[in-house]
Amino acid sequence: MKKLLAPLAVLLLLALAVPAAFAEVELGMSWTPFNNPNAPATDPSKNDSITGFHVAYSWFILYGSWDALAMPAFWVEQATSYVDPVTETYYPGFGVPGFLNLYDVGVRFYLRPLIVYAEAGINSLYVYGGQTFDRVGANLRLGAGARFGFWGLNLSGTAVFASTEDLGAVLKALGAEQTRSWAVKQISDGLVPSLNLTFYF
């Protein structure tokens, strides 16, 4: 262990001395296809897409990002509707568009020209009209792509969970052999694919 300390200390000092070589800012946009199950087959909004905006910062392999996705009204209504567990009363959600904000931290590996990343974090929903839904959810994001100089393309998959407890239960299940297949299925079934265009600074 002591033999590793010297090389790690050198890398840390280099990173502090030349931050531009190890730190990077990302700005980008994303495109996510979706299907509206409530729309009739002839409605053009039956199959549409979600536009997203992306800001991120990386330092060495550490990675933090903020993504804002412009969600359609039917999705916001489904996400904000709920049944009171005590009275069993149904409360309809907001039937307006909104922004789903994803705040994630994780790791990113840049193996020229390939980029691979994995993140976990929390999310919040901003509802059109200035209202913020008071429940905090959790998310898991996996992605891979290629970088071409100052820009790149990558494909990501994002799984949104109702709470941090739900995400924690899935991640905990990954560590046990008897529940690992269930956890992998929860993640893979919930991943929503997005195509991302990213600019690096």
C-alpha cells in the first residue's frame, strides 16, 4: 500500500498544478424517444421525443452532471398522480409539461476516442407554472460513446426510481449473488435510451 502512495501523490500534485489537463466542462443536448400510451394511434404525439440539456464537469475520472429533460404533460401527470395510502383517495397530478432535473455523480473513463461513464444521483421535477413537485427521486445512468476533438456523441441509458430507497435496494441487491439477476433486470428494464451531443471545453 505504501508503494502506491508516492505515485498517487505525484498524480494529485500534477492535477493541482495543471488543472486544465485533468478538468473539463461539458455542454450538450440529448434526444430521447418516447411513446404516449394515452394518445390514439392517429395522434402525431403518439411517438415523439424529449429534448434534454446537459452540463457536466469532470476531474480525472470523477464526474458530476446536471441534465434537464423537457417532459410532456402526460408524463408529468403520471409522475405526480398518487393514491393516499391511508384514505385510499386518488389525487390527480399536474396535466402540464415540466422539466425533470437529474443531478448525478459518478466516474467517467476517457479511453481515446471512447468515453464510458456510470452515475447515480437524485432528481426533482419542475412543473410548468413555477411549481416544484416536493418529492425527490433517484436515478442511475450508464453511457458510452466517442469523442472527436471538441465534440462527441454518446448513447446513455437512464433509469428513474421513485425514491433513493428504491435505488439503494437495487444497488444492494447487486452485491448478493441470489438477488443479482433481479437487480440487473430492474436496471436493464428501466433504462431509457438517449442520444447525446456533447461539446467539451
